[in-house]
Amino acid sequence: MACDKIMLIRHAERPTPDKAFRGVDASGRKDRESLTVPGWRRAGALARHFAPRDGRHLEEGLATPARLYACKADAKDPSLRPQLTLAPLADLLGLKINCEFYSGEEAALVADALRGEGPALISWKHDGMTAIADLILGESRTAPRGWPYGRYDMTWIFARRGAGWSFSQAPQLLLAGDSGDPIV
């Protein structure tokens, strides 16, 4: 079965510029390339958000992913947040996270996701979200033209419709302060 759905999320919460929230690794040591404590909480909650115990997703359009993708870290941008965001879900589902693509390689990422079977979930950086959406949607470009820097609480859903793709958004509503408002 060919890829019929791609879900796109921003990685979970990052350290704040004012250092009110600092990144910590899985053992609790300070690490600016890791998630903050709220980010770790979101990552854990995303596991059951995308793989509910009873198989019924709370938001229409969501699916349990068969494949996971996260942005690859490198010396120029060593952030592990995209990968760490998916780690609890990968553990729950027994899936490996595909981390072959760097920021800037969105075309290769989307091509690989489209070749695969079953639903795919991509965890990426906010500045590449629109590029991914445009590559999936093509000329229709119905997705918002940017992803707000401070938003971590939305899922963009791309579903195959005949020869094209539809776009929708599903709020995560996992943590206090999450917004149900779509990204515009």
C-alpha cells in the first residue's frame, strides 16, 4: 500500500532564549541541543496521541504511523530535538526513526516519504515546515506560509486524494497552554 498520509509536526519544546527553560538530556543533565522538560512531556504524550491504546485517534485525520522521520543533526546544527520528539513513539511502536536527511534536504525527505508504504510522521524544524508542505501539495499550496516560532502544538496532515493531496490541521492539545487555533 503506497503512502496515503503524511503527518508533519514541529519538534517539541526547545530551550528559550531567556534561559527560563533549558534543554536537558534523557538523564536530566543540561544539554542545549535537547528538549526542555515541557518538550519531554510533549514527546511522551505524542506517543499515545499517535498510537492510542484503543486505536481511536482523538482528532480526525490522524493515523498511527508506519514510518518515522526526523531531521538529522550535524556540526552546523547539532539539535537532537526532532529525533528526541519521536523517541517515545518509536519505542512504543518498535520503529526506527529515519534520520537520513538534514535541514535543507526537504525535497529528498519528501521523495523518500512518498515512496514508502503506510502513514508517515515527520518531526522537523519550524523553518522547513512550509517547504515540506509545498513539496507534498505542489501547486495547490493550501498550507499556511510559515510555522510560528513559538508553536509546538499542531499537526499538519496531508492525505492523498486521487492524484493530489488535501491539507488539514489537528491541534494536539496535550499540554496546558496548547492552542486549538489553527496556524494561519
